[in-house]
Amino acid sequence: MDRLFPPSYRFRMALPAILRPALRAMLLIVLWGGLWGCGWVNPAPPRSVVAEAVAQKVAQTQVALQQQLGGITDTEAMVFPQPSGIHVTGHHWTTLNHQPTLEVNGTYHLKGGGLGWGQQRQTRPFSLYLRRAGDDQWIMVNPLE
């Protein structure tokens, strides 16, 4: 080893003791940032879970509107518009009822359900609150409860 790197050269290559903790800290920050970006530190639900939750919220809203207007009482016979073009614009963790909850915000379009072309083109915002129920399971939470 002394033939390849004389003792004076090895001393110059060695990192000063003062910089070693700073280098470790930078390495940990880079590693943590990578895990954050992958969703291991701040997990987000799959797109299919968000789409299902938006569809469920649209159906609940339609049922509530029909019942308030005195329309169809048989909700199973109703044809609901389906959300499409779901775009998640952001998500962040919050606390509801002392439990961690993910707030997901975004936009969607509706199709079907007797909607006209103009109504289908409208971009509608949504805000959902989801709570982890298991490894790959999420449940929708009502923030007013």
C-alpha cells in the first residue's frame, strides 16, 4: 500500500475530523429526502383509492341532494355521474380526532349520469380526508364527525 500511496499523500486524502460529522449529516439528509420522495416517510394512497373515494363522495352528495329535493327515494335505482380525469394537486398529513389523517386535494371531471356536455367539461375541486387502516388499506374520514 505504501508503494501506491506514500504516507504524505494518504494524509492529504484523509478527511479532516471536523468535516466527518457534516458529511454524515449531509448523507443522512440526502437519504431521508430520497425516502420522502419515494413515499416511505410520507406515504400517499394509490390513485385507485383516491378515485374510489371521490366516486363515493360524489354518490353521497347526489343521494343527499335527491333526498333534500324530494326526488327519487330508491337510491339503488339512481344512475350517478362518475368522476374521471382525477388530478391530485397535493396532500399533507394532519390530525383529526387525535389520529393522523391525510388530506388529499385535487380536481376531477364528471361523466355520465345524464350530464350535458358543458357540465362534463367543468373542472371540480375536491378535498378528501383519508386514514390508514392497514398496510395497503385506506378509509375515508368525515372531518365534521
